[in-house]
Amino acid sequence: MTIRPARLPFDLHVLEAFLGVCEAGSMALAAKSLAMTQPAISQAIADLEQRLGVKLFDRSVRPLALTPAGELMRQRASALVSEARQIATAIRHTSRGRLALIRAGLVDSLSRALTGPLASFLVTHADHVSVQSGLTSAHAGALLTRNLDLFIGVDDMSDVEGFDRHEIVTEPYILVLPLKQKSPRSVADLETCAEKLPFIRYSARSKTGIDIERHLRRLNIDFPQGLEFDTPFGVSDMVARGKGFAITTPICLAEAGLDSSDVRTVPLPGPKLKRTLTLVSRRQELGTLPRDLTKACKSSLEASTLAPLRSAMPWLDEELRA
């Protein structure tokens, strides 16, 4: 037995008529602006309400007022009609080998290293480029709701089907200490360190913060609550000011923009912890662009960030091999 897909409750012409009434405040004025008859507008709205099973307008007041359902419909209909109007333009751009718009998310720990290279690459492929920095969780949600076309972050969304993933870099978590603090060599030393200095956290809103807390629980370590930050700068700056110690990554430290002489960096005692930064995009929607962008980001990150980090921390490669 073949199951037929459910019929859509409206078409774009009906949505256009609905939005016209919303803007004009009456069906008569909407009919005039849309070059339609008032009976045609009235019938379109009535049919729409019947199919949806709700009233969209409060007809007891003038000008017409939207019901709560009508307000939600207005928001969603505006987005749909706007997207539909852009389709023809987007298709014409692709015929010239360019996209009309690319929206990219970039985890904030890569803002300093990759904002410029990312934007420079994308602007050669699209007329309008939007680069949004922030937490990976926000970018993952925006990709799922089609408010982003791709993102580079810590979460590769491996539990969700329909996405392509391109690894950019894997890096170890490290320990960052004030200059005068003795370097812990074991998990027990790490706990002793916390008796003398506060532990400065990445907030649980970030994937980095979640991974660090999970690692500490596996080690049966429960550091007291204190300062926490969303951003690498907040964490690293507090360490440089001697306010505590932290677990971070080399790239996060580079993002903070601190001189390597401001803090002491050492390998994280005990079991190793790593994170992978990945480019995630919807499968087959952007052709070879995600793969080519990954290659460009890798090259830029190596030259601008990773090579100087290895020079300042010669033990990094050994940490990755562990």
C-alpha cells in the first residue's frame, strides 16, 4: 500500500494574500494592493482558516487584529514567502557558479584564527556572506533549523543523519597555571593544586565546559564552584592575573590573545583528553564547497596558529600521539 504524503494546508498565493491583510488591516485594502477582488481575498482567508482549523483574524475589531494563531502564522508565512521570492535569484546566481547567500557559524575559540580566512574564502563563492561567532550548541541548532548553511565547531552532530562532516584539527586539553605555580605531575597533584588555587571553569553552556566536567567526574575530582566563563579569553585572562588555574586547549589559549610568557602551560596530568573541531554541513547541498573550505581552513590554521603553538609548547605533538 502506497502512503500518500499529507496535502499542504496552503499555497504561496494564499500566504501572500494573508500577509497582505495583515499589513493593510482590512481585506478591502489588501485586495486593492494585491490587484485582487475583495471576495477573492475573503474566500482565500476563509479557506485557509478552514484547512488549519483555527481563526487567524479577530473580525470583531477594526482594523482586523490577529489572533495568537494568526500571529504565529504571520511570522512563519513571512519567512516562507521571503524564501520563495529569493529562489529565482539564487538559481540565477548558481548558474554563474556563485551562491546568493552563505551563512556560516564559527565557534568562538576559532574567531581570531579563522574569521578572516573563512570570510575570504566564502566571499569568492557567494554575493552575501554571513559569519556568526558563538557557542557550538547555538550553531548546531541553527543548522538544524536551516538558519545556517554550515558551521565549524566542537560538536560534529554524529547522532543526526543527513550531514557531511570534515575534520579540521584535533588538539589536546592542557593545564594552564599562573607563572609561579608549581606544575602538577599527577591527578593527586592536581587535587592538591585546587587546595591552593581556585579552578576556573568554562561554563556548562559550552561543549568545552561539558567535556572538561565529564573528564573530571571520571577522575573522581570535584573542584569547588567559582569563576566560570563562556569565552577562552575570560578563562585565560583570570589565570594570567593569578586568580586560579584552568583546563583549556592550545587553540583556546591562542584565541585569548595572551603572550605565552603570561601563563605556564603543561600537559594535563592523568588520562589524556582531546577535542576535534569539525566542519558540518547539510549533505550534498553545497557541492565541493565544504571540502574545499576545510582544506583552506586547515592550511590557514596551521600557518597562523598551530606552528607558533608547537614552537611555544614543544610537547604538543607528543600529547596528540598519546
